[in-house]
Amino acid sequence: MIKGTTKLLGVIGHPVEHSQSPKMHNAAIASLGLDYIYLPFPVQPKDLEDAIAGFRAIGVVGFSITIPHKQAIIPLLSEVSDIAQAVGAVNTVKNTAGGWIGTNTDVEGFITPLFAYNRDWSQTEAVILGNGGAARAVVAGCAKLGCASIHVVGRNRENLNGFQQSWSNSPLAINNLHIHLWEELPNLISQADLLVNTTPVGMSPKVDQSPVDTDVMARLKKDAIAYDLIYTPRPTKFLQQAKTQGAIAIDGLEMLVQQGAIALKFWLDKEPPVDVMRQAIQ
């Protein structure tokens, strides 16, 4: 029930109507019996600064950030966490007496589902498909896990060089990051212990597509982990291909839940009901 005392949380983006976050967070808020509501706020890039000022004026407690604001918001914040600085993107912001504090929950959200598998991460070769914003969180996650080598595969040499260079002044010391053009994937995939798709290829409605050709996926190790950040459809063609090879498949739904749970704890300093959040969006 919304009352005069109800406090505001939300998510900003453009577009934002598709977001599953309100469903997930409002289920958690109801389960905790808190006087909060979580709303989607469509904010165009030109209106970002005005929107943040307005949120401050009306006492919004905190908010999530999705495309296209994850980098543009950084100059508007009073403080940015080390992990968000390393990734170069903020996806969660909290209102404090000293101003807005920004962090990034995608990194922990990415690695948390991996802890269910008993692996020696120091012996793990990670191969990451794509070199966009999502790949940055995955690289940071693989570095935190302590992976032996981190290989990023992209289609444009200039973009790949820029991606690698961007980590040179990062708070995270990443000395084992290697970049590769897409043509090198057939050789790389055979040594992958962890294969991660950060590209949008295979996302609904183009469910018949995969970033990896079937004959290339046939080189994947039987006990490898294939992880797709996409969660619609479930499973993606990429994960179907990997499971055919006997690999362990993880989709993006669990990452969405875990990063949301970390955000809720950041805002409210309460243990989030992760099972309730998961059930709300399954």
C-alpha cells in the first residue's frame, strides 16, 4: 500500500519499460514489509542531470541505472566506488547526506552464481565474447575470481585495443588480459574453462541466433562453464549448443537477481530475500 510516508526507489534508463527490476524489487520490499516502492523512470540522455537533481530534491533513496546512463552519470556523483571506477560504469546509486554515491553491482552479480561450482579459479582460462560495457564487468569479475588468463574476443581491432588500454590505469591490477579478433575463436574455445557471452546475439526475438557457430562450439571442453548474460529466452541457442557438448550452462537471470540483491542491501542495509526476487521474475 502506498502512503504519504512511502519512500522511493527506482530504475532510470531509456528505454526502461522492459525492465524486470520493478517486479523483482517490489516483491522483495513486500516480503520485508517495508514502506518503499520501486518504480521505472524513463529518462532521456538530455534530461539526465535534471532528473538526478529532481530525485535529490524529492528524497529518492536510491536507484538503478541501465542503458544509456551507466557512464554519463559518473560526473554527477559525489563519490564512486573502486569497483565502479575499475569497470568505468555505475549501475547503482544511493542518496546520502554528502550526495550521491555510485557503485557497480554487476561484477558481484556475475561471479556469485559461479561460486556454486567447485573450481580452482587460479587454473581457469576465461574466454569472453564481446568487448562492450557488459564485458567490462565480466573482466573485472574474472580478475576478482583470480582467473589464470582472461581472453576478450571482438570483431574490431581498434575497439579491442581501446578496451585493453582502458584497463591500464584501473584500480584493478589486470596483468593477464589478452585481446583477440573473432577469427581466433576456434583455437581459443578449446582451451576455455569459462566461456561468457556478453554480446546481444541470441536475445529475444532473434532466438535462433548464436554468437558461436555450431562447429566451433563443438571444440568446447565437456566440463567447461558456458555463461550467457542474456536471460530471454531461457535457454539461449548459445547455451543449448554448450549443453550439447556436455558443458555447464548458466544464464543471465541469476546474475540479474544477484546484482539486484546486492543493490537492495546497499540501499536499505538489510539482507535481501533472494529466493523471493528470483521467483518474481522466473
